[in-house]
Amino acid sequence: MPKPLPPLPPDEPEQIGPLYFVPNADYPYPFRVEKPPRFWLDEQTGLLKDAVEVYLRTEPLNREQFELLMLYLRQYVERAVITADADRPRLLTRLAKLRSVNEITNYVEELAEWGLEPF
């Protein structure tokens, strides 16, 4: 008889750097993981929302916005469930080397190939 899965971890507010995330109970992360990735729409300061909206409009990001996107993407890639053949350490190494909005866009497109949709 298979062992029952452990309960889902409590989904509590979390601060990551200057960002403060409050989970949306209507859209919980669907996989059992120790620490679920935080989604940008659940961030409460508004800083990340502003940065993502500028990014999605393909407008230039200031340094703070760029750094917030990098922080967000890092926690997302570190925590999200990805396909078994994905190389998470390589993805994180590549993330640390991104220096432009175009590089972020190409990176996010690659993430989609591995089942990650941070935006």
C-alpha cells in the first residue's frame, strides 16, 4: 500500500528581499513542494508589479526594476516544479549572467520549454 502524501505546506506570507508576498487562496501552487514559488501578482508592495508591467510593455527597466525581476525569477526557478530533464543548476547559472531586458526575454522563453511560466 503506498504511503499517503504529506499535507501541503501552509502557504503563509513571505518576504524575499524587499518584496512581500501574500498567497492568493484562490490560486494555490498546485504541486507539493517544501517552498512554493511566489507569483508576481501576489507581491504586495507594488514594486514587482510595476517592474513586471514595464517589462511586459517592453519599455526600458531602471536598475531597481531589473534587480527586482532577477530576484523574482531566481526564487521562481529555485522553487518551481520543472521537467525531470531540465538542468536547474544551469538555469540558475544562466540567470545570474543576464544583463539586459532582451536576455531576460530569451531566458523566460527558455524557461517555458521546461514548463516554467513566471509571467
